[in-house]
Amino acid sequence: MIEIQEAKKRKPKGVQYFTQDTENAINEYNTTNNFELKDKIYRERIHYAFFKLTENIIHTFKFYYTEVDNIQDLQHEVITFLLSKIHLFNPARGAKAFSYFGTIAKRYLILYNNKNYEEINELIGAKLISQINFKLKKFKCPSLHFQNLIIKKDMDNKSNDKNILKIIICSKYKF
């Protein structure tokens, strides 16, 4: 007789941050008109899920080209954007809240990252950006600890004015 092996279950990696309770809270948030209740629902049941979602997306997709001084400011921008779009979520369309808000956050960050990359590229040129990208790859920065690196570049050869640009690059790494 042939024995059928049972499929191995994967161990959960940790506490899930976007649960069915979060999805229910988003539905409650959208259906109520009481602003005090909305505030309570958001603070107690939705904010942490949005915080972790944005944190994980930023860390996973490595959005380095930002205008902000630190990752927490970028996270706050994305959370604010998600909150401005929360009323558009409709569970009747068949989407889960996690997928819906994850997609919105990724699209927002991709557009934001591309816009900032183009601005930096126009200001300092492709050669310097390729050097920065090389350094980021060389050090294999898995951690998103950042510091501002100030690069001074002559605006033109005739004047002594300097153009100071902030470029966020990896400065500390965890291995």
C-alpha cells in the first residue's frame, strides 16, 4: 500500500500585521459617518497595519531616491496617501484590503521614486548617479539606515556658486 505524505506546513514567520480584523476595521471606517468613531477605529485598528505595510514595501523594494530626510517621513507621506484613498476601497469588488492598499502604496512609491530619480539625474548627471548606484551595490546595503550625503558641484565653470544636493544613500549596514 502506498502511503501519501502530508504536505508540510510552513511555519508562520511572525505576528501578522494585516489581519481580517484590520479588513473589518477598514469596512467599519468606511461605513460610519461619526468622525470620533472613525478616529478611534483608525488609531486602534488600522494605523499599525498601514505603518507595517509601508515599512515593508519601502524595505523590500528599496526606494532610495527620496526628497525626505529619513524613512519615517517617507512612511508618513505614504500612510497619509493611503488614508486619503481609504474611502475608495470596496470589498464588493472582490479585492482584499491588504492587496488593494499594498498595490496603491507600491504605485505611489514607484511614481515618487521615478520623479525624484529624474530630478537628481537632471541636476547632477547620469555619471554621478551611476557611481552612487555602484557604491550601493558594492556595499550590499540590506539595511535602510540612511544619512544625508551632501555633494557639491559647480553650477557652471564661470561662477563660484555651488549647488548643494541631498542624496540619500546607505551609510550603515547590517550583515
